[in-house]
Amino acid sequence: MIRFFRLLLFVVVLLVLQACGGSKELFKLDRLERVKTAVLIHTMDSLATVKPHYFYAKLATSYSDTNRNLNFKTSIRIVRDSAINALITYAAIPIANSLVTKDSIVLMNKREKCYSKQSLDYFKNNFGIDFSFSNLEEILMGLPFDYDTTQKYFQIHGQDFYTLSTHRKRQAKRFDRFVRVRQKEDILIKYFIDTNLRDLKGMYIESPSDSASVTINYLSRQLVDGINFPNEVEIAVLLPNNKLNITLNYDKVDSKEIQQLELIIPESYEECE
């Protein structure tokens, strides 16, 4: 009986080796083909220049944090380097409107019939990262966040996608322990490039001094007017005392039609408390 099992084991091994044809393909794990860092930088340089003058989209938005879960519709209108208008509706009824410019945010609460005007510090106070106006444009259009063609970037090798980072791998690990490794900025940014070397798959942004991080995943994209805009996006924000999750589903994307942006506050509205 023992000799029989030994013979059976020998036959099984022999069949496996024959199926492999003498190669190791059966046991080989898929790995990304190595590319030079210059190739990834060229991809990022190209993506950073794709910013239309106008942008419009309807978004099905899901938002959750430690205290609430919300679902609503958002209409986004952008005039590049000028202003962003976001109209929020629930059950087809407008409930809030906002206008973001390079130095301020005007929020109008239609339910409470009030308004407020704030600086761009609003984003840092709510999301932990010091977003500029351009950064908001980049996230909504699926473009590289705060990418600088004059800055040096480093490739971090992985298995699922290509990664460019503002810091070397060992420096990024030190960032995970909230240690400042650069004098220029205390922000770590990783750009995840899809295997096709044409699309931005996602981004990771970390501010150690604020104990905050933002992860953006572009789950799918849609080709509109020759540009690969986002189709479905997941955003996760980790703060010291909160965790935010935002899902955006894009519809009716357009970058050709001229967008007129204005926010008229009725005289009867008072400042929100």
C-alpha cells in the first residue's frame, strides 16, 4: 500500500511537470513590468496639463462620518482658475448652494434661509488638509493633486499599480510615524498610476502635523470630449476624531459648454449662526 501511494504521488508530480511544459509559468505571480521613473513622470506631466476651461457634472453623492449618513445630488460647475459652483439637492429640491473662489467660500443654506462667507481654511478645518482652489479643481476633475513639474519625484515599486511619491520609500515610512522629513513641506503625496500608463488610479495625501490623511480612488473613468474624466470616485478622510467617506458617481459630464457662475443671496437671508 505504501508503495502504491508513492507511485501515485510520483505520477501526480510528473503530470504537473508535463503540464508546465518544463517552465515555471504555472507558479508565476503576476507582477508589474518595471518601467523607468522617467516614463511615469512623463505620464504625470501629461495628465497635469489636461484641465479644461469649463467643466460640468451631476454627481450622485454619498457621505458618511462618525455621526451621520447622507445621500444627495450635486451639480458641479467650474470655470478654470476662477470659481466652482456646487448646488446640492435632495428629492429634487435645492437645499444648499455654494461658490468657491481662490480666496473664499460662500455657503447658502436654503433650508435655514441663511448664508456664511469663509476663507479656504474651511477645507483644512473639515478635512484636515490645506486645500487650495486648484486642489479642489484637481480632485473633482480627476487630475494630479498639487503636482509640480519642477519637483523631483520618486518611484515606489508595487504589484498592483505604479507609484510616484514626493518622498523616497524610507522617507514615506518615517512619515507614517508622523516625522517631518522635508523642510519644504510637511505633506506626503503618492500618485497611483494605472497599468496602462495613461490614467491616474488614485492619490494618497498625508499631513502629519495635522494627523490627517486623504485617500482618493478613481474606481472608473469615462471618456468625454477627449478627456478621461472620473466616473466613480471614493474618498476616505482620516482625522484624529473622525472618519469621512465620500462616494461620487458622475453623470452628464461636459467640458465644452460655457458655464455661467453666480450666487445670488436673497435680501431676506441672514448670516448663519
